[in-house]
Amino acid sequence: MRVVVDLNRCQGYAQCCYAAPDHFELRGHEILFYDPAPPEAKRSQIERAQQACPVRAIAVEPADLAAGDEP
Amino acid sequence: MTEVQRPGIVVVGASLAGLRGAEALRDRGYDGPLTLVGDEPHRPYDRPPLSKHVLAGELPADATALPQLTRLRAQWRLGRPAAALDRERRVLHLADGATLPYEKLLIATGARARTWPGDGADLAGIFTIRTRDDARDLRAALAKTPGRVLVIGAGLIGCEAASCCRDLGLAVTLVDPNPTPLARLLGTAIGATLAERMRGAGVDFRPKTMVRALSGEAGQVRRAHFAGGEVLETDLVIVALGATRDTGWLAAAGLAADAGGLTCDGACRAISIAGEPDSDIYAAGDVARWPNPLYGDRPMTVEHWGNAVDQARHAAANMMAAPSAQQPYRHLPAFWSSQFGLNIKLAGHTAGADALALVQGSRASHRFLAVYGKAGRSIAAVSFDEARWLPAYAEAVAAGARFPPFPDAIDQPRVERLEPGFPAARPPAHRAAPALEASHV
């Protein structure tokens, strides 16, 4: 699945890191390192991370959205 | 492939701005044919991780495909650069000879990395960082443990690349003509903190230094010759000299385009060489030069992630609106950069700053928020590892607040005032009219 975080918005609250610790990681004081291509099997965890973000910085591609839209 | 009844909308450029613009057209109810043209063979991908986690080897170069947020029902023409635009016949020519008719066009072709302009440009071991393939090739070369990496240019990309090299344990020299890194972006007062930080991390930072030529043996780069006469042994060179806007394909289109951008009106409509907006051609992202009402309508290009998203969505909304309902695009530039363990964020545009106030934290701790002033107004704010302070200051900057905006909101006895220390402006070599530029240089 495809994920992107708007790092202009991100404030380093780290809620995503609690929701999906294998795919979001805070480094130093406030650098977010995240996995832009987590496995589909982790979707519920990734969507929890998205919902937990207090500044709504995480965008996740809905399942099957791009089906038939592939280049 | 289905037969199309009418040409519909063509989006030229299939990166962040092109994707978000195409999505916004669908979100706003556009139901006709939609075509995305991209010069790279890849579907839209995110560039910021390329100069960070991809170089560091933490992410493969092909891992950063952007999420698609709306069903596009688009025809994709990837790996086929636009070659020419014929506005009279309303046809876009692609490099492979194909022609695409259009009713409306959204131009989001972005920019290209400036390549090494001096001697030795054809040697192996010289890299730029702009595309996914650039990052893949550079990552592979870094993984072979070069003896010393030379990074030319201490803008955002150059500094991030130097940071990755140190994380990988590689010896790295970073050269820049200015006294500090990020001098044009943040001024030398703030840049000095970053210089201290990167030297602490082991970077051999050489300020006020220009590279005159690169030379090599058996086709491989081996040495850099500095303008001062010094010779540096290096076997991997990263050229981080910024980007030129991708407007070459517009050369005969009769639009006001040059290497500095495609000139637009306030509604993001492309301006013809006669000075009139073309009501069917819009532009967004790195390539678009438009009068930003937040900065007195001075023509401005903003080469940052947030502008690609916002301007593409704005242009798409105007494409769907009546000619009488075109809305001007107001944008507060912003960027982030992670390097040397620091999160650096800017909101606003520092050009012309005549004052700097440190309002939170301290430069000594490498954690602070500072505000830039110009003629008594706050024009930008920068944070080093203090991002949570930034939104309030960004709001004040967007509102044109006095400088500094909140005289009482400080965590120290008084606001520390500094000279921002911006280098003298460069001559506008690649454009006729001076324009503001918010870029990674």
C-alpha cells in the first residue's frame, strides 16, 4: 500500500509511532521516518496511525482505489 | 483503450503536482477524458525521501510511489516527454512523435537538476539527485564505499546528501561559495549553526569555495580543482546546484517561459508572450511563476512540496470555474529538511530580510525558533527542532504581522536580535525579469 506524510504539517506528536511502530519511527527530537510502502496486510494498523494523527498529516491510498487506474 | 469523444484535459507532468491536480479535477466533478503525460517511466513518486532515506539505504528507490487519493480514470502516457506545444491547433507533441489534442492543459513539468557546468562533466562518478533513477544510481555508488565524497553546493539537497554520507561513515567534503550552508535560504546567522552542527558530525565544510574543474583517470572522476588552486582527491561527486524549470518544450508555444519558469497570472493561467493569459492553459508546482499576493504580487516560483500540492489543487479548481470566478492563488512557502539529526522547517520567504530575532531557544542548543523581518514586518520563521512553535508564527507571517510578531511570547529575558546575513543577490542569469525564487539551492 502507498503512504505519504505531509511533513510540513507533522509536529512530531508520534501517535503514528504507537499505532504502527513497525512503520513509523521518531528520530531525534522530531524527525519522522516512515515506511511509504507498507504491506497491505498491515492496512488496519496504518489506518489507525492515520486516524491517530492530531494534525491529519498522513495520507493513505484506499484499498483497490487505483485498480484499473494503473499506467 | 476506449475511443474518446473529445480530447478533454491533458496534465503534462506526472509527479506530485500533476497527480494532485488530476485528482482535484475529478474531485470537483470533471467527468471527461483525462490524460497524464510524464517524462519518467514511473508512476508519480515522492521526491523528498530520495536525498535522505534512499541515499542512506533505508528505503529502496522504488518504494516512494505516491498514494493516489481519488479514482482518476486516466490515460497514462509515461516515459514520453512532452516535446512541443501548438496552441493554435491545440495539440501537444510528445517526444516519440505522438500527438495529443487537448481542450485544457495543466502544465506541471517541474524542474531538472542542474548538471555540472564545468570541465570534466562527462566523467563517471558525478551524480545529481532529482529523480528516482538518480537516487538509485547514487545509492549504488555510495554502497561501494568511495574514498571521499565531494558535494558541490550547500543548499538543502547538498546538505542532506552530506548528512547521509556521514551516516554511512563516508568521508565527505562540502563546498559552497557562501560563508555558511543554506546561506541564501536562511542567511548566515542561522547557517552558522548548521555549519557547526555538520562539522561536529565530521563534514569537511569549505565555505567561500568554488570548484573550477573536475578531472579523472580512465574516465572516472579522481580530483576536484578549486578556484583557489587547491586540489582535492575524490572519487564520487554529488552536484547539488539547484534546478532549472522544465520549459524547453514550450520554446515555440508563444508563452512567457524560460529556464526560470512559465509565467502565469494570479489565477495560475499561463501568460502568452503578448502578455495575455491563455484561458485554457494552467500551470502549477515548481514550473509555475505567478504573482503571489502575499508578497506584493511579485512573480515567484516556489520549488517545494507543499506548493506542488496546493497550487495544483488551486489551478484545478480554477480550471473547473467560470472565467468570471477565477480565484487568485495565495501561498505561504514552506519546507522541511532533516539532516544531521535536526528537523529544520521554514514558513515564509526570507528574500530581502533586514532583521532576525531569536524568539525561542538558543543557537547554542541547536534548538530554536527565529523570525525574519523586513521593513518592520515578519516575513518568515525558521525552526530547528522546535516545529510546534512554527504554525503560530506562520500564521502571523501570512497575516503580515509586525516584527517580531509576539514580543512577549519568549522563553528568555529578551528577544535576541541578530543580523540575518544574506549573501548579495546573484545576477539573474537565466531570466529577463527578476523574480523571487524559493528553491532548494
